[in-house]
Amino acid sequence: MTRIHFTHPWFLLLAVVPAILLALDWMTRKSLTRSVPFSGCDLLSAQGRSRRGISTAVNLMRCLALLALIPIAGGIEASVARPDRARDSALVIVLDISSSMTADDFSPAGRLEEAKKHLQTFIAGVPATELGVVVFAGTPRLVMPVTSDHEAVRRAISGIEAVGYGEDGTAIGTALASAINRLRNASQPRREILLITDGVNNSGAVAPLDAARLARALGIKVNAVGMGGDSPSRYWVPTADGTPFRMQARIDIDEKTLEQAARETGGSYARARTSGELYRALASLRDPDPGSSTLSLFEDHQRLNRICALLSLGLICSGFVLSEFICPELPG
């Protein structure tokens, strides 16, 4: 069964705008009366009614074109449920929420918000995987235990926010150990961790490579993604009075350690300097089953966007041709 959802559902409220425009157009036409001196009133009356009908049709096409663009703004996506397929893998998402993840070098919303957005897409691309979520800064915190309820995981990720005062830091190793603890007794034959971070391990009691060796011993694969550009970025640091303090600095990523931790467990490491690179890094980790009948969401939501855009363009062009060439204004 195909399920349609939106990553930004509030944009659907824009659908009232075309409705208001149509209502205003109808009220204006009803209140206005036009008279033109013409020797043959019968012909003019028929043409006037025809012209009003064509004009109404053109305005309707324009409003429908606006409606067709709203799903794109709302982030329309689709996934295909496969209730008959067993969940053959388990994966824990380990997401960095330290203050540096508020950096503005990932457009349009910053590192953490872009990571959350692309994780929503990633989740729909792994329908046969049970998922859990751990966030971390100075210490890790379980947000969602491993579950087959993907909708609950989506809601949990949507509610994630950057770290508060007194909790900052980057405990990569301890966060990995927390995720390993959630997977060590899982029954699925394939168990993985998806680590997304932008920093260097500076907190916690477990070193990242020690955690990676533990994961290897338990047969758990670690896939890591390092987020962040190479130039200084602005980010917000929490303060005691609740007012974030803005800083600007170059945020280092311990790529060597992340790559070594991934290699230690047979996983992969990718560096994402832009939102597009993060999208591609997560897309490469989606469900690898080639025999699956499920449409890849990473391809399908692009297809839906193209359909909406082409429908809008077709309506606009049809209205233009109808008003300017097929039924133009009366001369004079």
C-alpha cells in the first residue's frame, strides 16, 4: 500500500490562497456590470457570455497551477508498505545534537535541521529495517528504542532539538556504546549503526575506536557521516540565562577516527559538506535488497515533484494559449 506524507505539512495551508482568489474573482464578476455601445447587441451578448466563461476557465487553471505547486513546498513523499516482508535488519541512528550542529553552513536550515530532514527520507527508504534513535552531546540519550513503528521514529526525530546549557560536548564513543547496547541482543541477522556527527570526541568514558572494536566483536556494522564545511561557520552556544550566544569558528571533524571506526566494523564513512552531499550519503545506505518491489523513496519523491511541477506548467501554458490565441479579447 502506497502512503503519501509531507515533510512540511504546514505548507498545505497555502491551499486556501487559490480558493480565496477564486472567490474574489467570482464576487468581482458578480458585482461589476459592463456596457459597450454596439449596433448588434445579440452578437455582443453571446460573445460576452463566451468571453466571461473563457476568462473564468483561465483563472481556474491558474489557481489549479498554484495548487499543484503546494505539494512541492510541503515536501511530498511516498512510501510503499510491505507488511508481508519480515524485518531482517535493525539499525540505530546516532545523531549529534551538540551546539556546533546549529551551524548555518548547511542551507537552508542549518546542520541539525537538514540532518533531521534527510533522515526522514532515509527512514522511508529502509522499510524492512527496525529503527532506533540515540542523540548525544556531552552524554548520549535514548530517544526511541529499536522498533518496527517507523511513524513513531519519524515523530521522535522531528522533536529533536540542539543541546541545552551544561550538556554540551561530543561523546562519540559513549554514544556508539549506547547504540551497541541496544543492538547486542537484537535477533535480526543484520545490525547496523548510522552515526552522524560534526565534531571530535571530547567527552565520555569510551573512546570511539574502543566502541568500534566492541561493535565488531558483536557483529555490528558502523556507518559514519561527518557533517560540516571547511570554512568558519556561525553557530549558537547555550548559556545559563537561556539566551544562546552566537559564535563563529571553524569546526573540526575527526575524519581519521570516524573512517577508522567504520572500517573496523566493515562499515563506510562519508564526508558531507553540503545538504546535497548528506542526502547522497544517506541514499547510499538505503535498503540494499535488489528484489524489493518497493519504490525507492529517494527516486519516488523526486518523481512526485516533477509530476506536480509539470502539471502546474501545463495548466499555466494552457491558460495562456486559451486567453491569448484561441479566444483573444474583442478588437477595439
